[in-house]
Amino acid sequence: MPAFDEKIDSIWSNMQNNEKENQALVSLRNFLLPLLMNGQVGFKDVV
């Protein structure tokens, strides 16, 4: 059973990390979207 527990722990850790990253991305989106919609920020073309 230790191998199973290790795999579950790894999956659980990945899920928690993904949740933290999702929260950070939502926060960034909520900050930037109004600025983008008002034309206060824009995109720079990269070639």
C-alpha cells in the first residue's frame, strides 16, 4: 500500500498546486481585463 499512498499523495499535491495557480491566474485576469477593455493596456505584436 505505500506505493499507492505515494501516488495518491503526488496526485493530491498536483491538484493543490493547480488550484493555487488557478486562483493566481483568476486574480490576474480580474485585474487586467478591465484595463484591457478600457484601452489602458494593450498587446505588443511579437514577430
